[in-house]
Amino acid sequence: MAERLTSTSGAPLSTNENSKTAGSRGPLLVEDHALFEKLAHQNRERIPERTVHAKGWGLQGKFTVTHDITQYTCADMFSAVGKTTEVLSRWSTVAGERGAADAERDVRGFSLKFYTEQGNWDMVGNNTPIFFVRDAYKFPDFIHTQKRHPKTNMRSPEAMFDFWAGQPESVHQVTILMSDRGIPRSPAHMNGYGSHTFSMWNAAGERHWVKFHFKTQQGNEWYSDAKAAEIIGQTRESYQEELWNMVEAGNFPKWTMYLQVMPEADAEKVPYNPFDLTKVWPHGDYPLIEVGELEMNTIPENYFQMVENAAYNVNNVVPGIGFSPDKMLQARIFAYADAHRYRIGTHYEALPPNAPRAAKVNHYHKDGSMRFFTNDFGNPNAYYEPNQYDGPVADETVAEPPMKIDADAIIARHKQLEDEADYVQPRALYSEVMDDAERDRLHKNMAGGMAPVSDAVKERWLAVLGKVHPDYEAGVRRALQTGDHGDPSLPVTDDTPLEVDA
């Protein structure tokens, strides 16, 4: 026998079809509280979508340590080979709204929430190892160019290329965005990166700078603009469909986690700013070190609850994993938590996708909207700290070791070299990593994106490309003149490393 339908207070309902009226023709009776409850709830079924990364897809799964990295970190989740940790993933596009098509040319978010025994560690990254800007002052401006024009209410290529032309550090990321890798086939067919420089320290208090890499085991696959347009004409949910079908078939998507590791003192020696988000670390100097395997094997029972309510915070770290002087990273420490408080509410971190699962939560935060839990630690008198009632206290043994480098001096030294340095790695990517066919597709994709742009902005951006490599400018200029935009021959499969030994 089916369960009885009830109100939100648990009272059984006699009907879910017929409204109470004051006669055969109405009007409705105010006492029909179940009807008004139902209508009022429907009006509140949406929460503000994310300002960026609004369209997303998520799975649940696990991470398994396969290699010992305890020489670099004392984080408990890496303490033993074979140890597993529960994970919630979310992948996303950056610019599109929640109703946008999955297969659009855009950077993809790549975020993982590890439910460790020391609390949640959130790896909040992208599918590229770098980003468009290195200073948070420019981030809101950049996002404005990716969103809708205030008058036309349409996306504005003019704004995008005008911003990039005035911010040449963007050319590295734009080159990747306009390359074959700009439209991944699905989240399962793309890599993930922490992008920023983070830090790890071991049980002896020795710090290393690290970069996080997650390499897809499905192989990198991408679509051309033409193929993506064809797919979007058939479905706007191609990523969700592919992930769903893979998991339903038992073909669980997997990634291999690697680290790049830099000794703390090396930050003062390398010829580039290791904390600059627009730069990669050469793999020849800091090769990939294998760590473990990520397997995403479960479709959440309720998408809204577990994926839309998921709140990934770059400030969710655990002892043994920390931050760096990367200015964009430092700003994200504030911005992400602030965004979640606005979007979801004061106690967003206590919702099911965000609450720690393997660690107990003890804090003195009080009251506020939607306070649906208690944390009185068994004694209601312990609601402040310090107290005499055995309330939770801080543990000095988990403190991060002091930084031994002069981060300000490193940033100041490289500030003088930034203008030329901004072209070095995209030049190597263009001339050394890409082959002729890839460069040709890049020229055409770039020209397609620039086609609606004014001549003045085109020339400003072409001048930036010319500083990267004269062939880059010439190839895009030629594609603009001939109107040759895009190559329908993709999808392409390629496991060539994206990162450049510059």
C-alpha cells in the first residue's frame, strides 16, 4: 500500500486535486492551507544560479591512493597506499546560464569535494592549467565580458576581445580556449587542474609548493565548432546524457591524480613567477608524480540537493594542504564562501553535499537563517570560547609551518619582466607543442570568434597575437580575410601534454 500524502507538518491530506471553495463557483477558501503551501513552495523552488559556472553536472565516487606521497604531505587522506576517500564532483561551463547548452566553446570548471577524516578538502579548479588573469582586481571585469551586454542583453565578442587585447596575460588561456581543447566531448574526456600553486607540508614541517593534475583515463576528446553546433541542434544536455549513460552502463569515468612538486626555496630561483596563475611549471623541471585514482561511479539520487546545492570552497583545506602567495588564490578564499552565503544561505556548509562525512564538526557559529542543526557539544553553556565547560578548543599541533621565502620579493622581481614573460609560454605552446594542423584549426577558430568584432578591436588583438608569434597573427588574419572559420573534421583524440616545457 502506498504511503499517505501529507502536509509539510506531517498531517495526512485528503486530496491533491480539488481546491476548497465557498460554493460550486468559488471563491477559494483561505483555510485550504495545503493548496497555498503547495503554490507558495513552487514559487520558491529556485535559488539564485551561480554568477559563473551556473551550468553543471556532478557525480559521486571515490579516490584511492596508489602511491606514497607522505614525504610531501601529512594530510591524512594520503597517509597510506590503498586508502579511499568519498568524493563529490561537479563540472561546469563558465559563461553560460543554467539553461545553456553543454557543448559550447568555453573553459570548464573541474571541482572535487573530498570527505576526509580531517574535514572536507575542496579541489576547485578548471580543465586548463592556467587562467585569463593573475590578479583578482580584473576578475569581475573579465566575467562582465563573458556575460550579457547591459543594453543588447546578448553575449558580446567585442567586449571579450577588447578586454583580452588590453590584458595580454590572457593570450595564453585564450590560445587554449580557441584551440581544439575549447570544446571537450564531455567532462569524462577532459583533464582537471588545481591551476593555482598550493602548498603541502609533511610531518617534519617541510613545505613544498604543488600543482594538482587529474588526467582523464578516457582520453582527451574534443568537438569542432561545426560538430558542437550539430550536437546542440539535437540536445542541449549532451554532457549530462553522456555521464548518465556511462555510469548506468558501469563504465565509470576515471582520472589519475598527479602532483608537480617544487621545493619551497626553488620559488626564489625559477625564471618565472611560480605563483602567477597565467603560467605553467615546465614538466622537465617539475615532472608529474603519480598519487592515486579518482573514480566517479554514482549518479546522485537528487540533482538539486547534491549538485545544485554543492558549495565548493577553495578555502576548504585540511592539515597538510595549504595556500600560496598566488594573488588570485588569495582572493578566491574570500569570494567563494561569500558567494555561497548569498546564493544558498548562512548555513550552506551544513547542507548534505557540503557537510563533512568522515569528520565531526565543532564550531561556535550561532543562529542565523535556517539554523536547522545544533552544536552545543552536550553542554548548552558552552556557546562561546574560551569557556570552563569543556567546549572545543583549537589544536596548535595542526598549525601550518612558517613560510621561509620572501613572497613579496619574488612577485616584485617578476613584475618587471611580466610584459615579455606573458608571451613566452603561449609562444612555446603555439610553435613547439602544436603541429601545423592544430595551428590551422586554431587560426580558424580564433577568426570565427573574432568575426563580429569591430576592426579596431581586431587590430588590437592581432597585435597581441603578433607578439606571441608572427605566424599566429598572420594565420588568424588570413582566416579573417577568407572567412574560413572552423574545421568540421574534429572530433580529435589526443593525449599530447597540454603543458609546455617553456
